[in-house]
Amino acid sequence: MLKVTGAAVFYGKIEALKGIELEVRQGEIVAMIGANGAGKSTTLMAISGIEPLRQGTVTFQGQDISGLPPHEIVALGISQVPEGRRIFPRMTVLENLQMGAFLRSAGEEAMGLESVFGIFPTLAERRKQLGGTLSGGEQQMLAIGRALMSRPRLLLLDEPSLGLAPIIVSRIFSIIREINEQGTTILLVEQNARAALRLAKRAYVMETGRIVMQGESSVLESDNGIKKAYLGE
């Protein structure tokens, strides 16, 4: 479904991504783990068209999307949940969700709301509440729901557990699995390496702008180097 080939991204003179290669197959959950500053979020933003590639390509369902503006990439079926949630705090829950459907018809928006409220009943209950008054976990649900309103084929999730209590993290990861089971392919960036590896089928390990390991999550989880560096063992 998604293939990134030789992708390089620069911030000024700093090379944030150094020719990375990755792929995501339809129906998978694929995780990216690594320390802060490894380039994980930059990878997602490059796929979304937010950060331009200096070199390399991003191909989605056989189409080269390198250089397309973000709204065209969303229209093709890729949606991102940004790190830190970035909801609109002075807009209601409903208005936040409607923003996610700005490229869709009224009928598609209505179907999207029905689907999102089915996954997140709390959002249905709080649809008239301002986004900024929600709890951290509820804001994360809203950010995911907003991304789902565009009806993506591929969902990019950037640190969905960040700043959340363990019990809420467990709920969020359960929802991610449910979304995947309903047919959405997922590329997950996550600091909680153990949880990510247990959720995903395959994973990539990033260090300083490069992918240094990849493979089945179960194999990576049992690797001594991964245990020491990312799993606290």
C-alpha cells in the first residue's frame, strides 16, 4: 500500500532523514520505534506532504505522491493524527470532527460521524463540549476521530499514548486494534516500544534518521539489543 524509497528530509543543513526505506502492506499495523529525535515524526510528516523530500519518493497504492500538497494526499486516503493531538480547543467536539471531513460530501460526513461515534461513544455524549475542556484521553480520541472523518485507507498515528495514564493507554491501543480490524491500515509511531511491538505485526527501529533494524515485531521484541535500548531490560 505504501512504499518509501530513499527518503531524505533536511531542516536547514541538518539531515533529519537519511535515505530511509520502508513499506506498509494493506491491512497491517506497522510500528516505528526509536528514541526522541530519531526521525519518526519527520517520516510521518514526509508521507503526509508536510515536510518536503530533498530526495527519494513516497508511493501510495502505486501512485507517486512525492511533492503533492497535504490536502491532496488526504483526498487520496492518508490521514495523520499528529503528536500532541492538536485539536481545536475553542471548537466543539462536533466542529472538530467536521473539520476532519472538509473534503467529503455532507452524506459522507454524516456516515463518518456515525462511525466515529460508534467507536467513541464518549465523543457522542460530549459533541457540544469545547475540545479544550476534554481530558487528555478524550482529546486523543477526538484527534483520532477527526482523522477518521476523512475515511482514510492509511492512518498515520504519532505518539497516541503520549502523556496519558496507563489505563487510558490500554484503551487507546484497544481502539487502534479495532480500527485496524475494521479495515484501516495503520503506521504507528510510538515511544512505548513494548506496547507498539505487541500491537503491530511488523516494526522498524530508527536511530538518527536511519532505519537500523526491521522485521516481525515478535522477533524484534526478543532481540537483546532492543530489550536493552527500548524495553528497559
